[in-house]
Amino acid sequence: MSPAMSGRSKKVSVPDNLYTVILAVALCAVVGTAVYVAFQCLTQYDTIFKIQ
């Protein structure tokens, strides 16, 4: 085989917007989970943070 006809595939170019969307989905998941936990603490214990 000659070097010009190598068996390696070319790198796939991924648009930057895809990474932005993945980051936004992950951020929304983390924020949504924090809001859900705070809401559940508020409804079950009548406070979010309690220091005794």
C-alpha cells in the first residue's frame, strides 16, 4: 500500500453548535435536578436548609 492510499478514515467534522446543545442539555438537567430536590425538601420538611 502506498502512503497516499492509507486505510485510515478521515475525521468527521462536527459543528460547534452540537457541543453547545449537549452542554445546554446537561446544564438544564443539573439545574432541573437541583430545583426538584429543593422543591421536595420544601414540601416535605417545610424548609430547604435547616441548620440546628
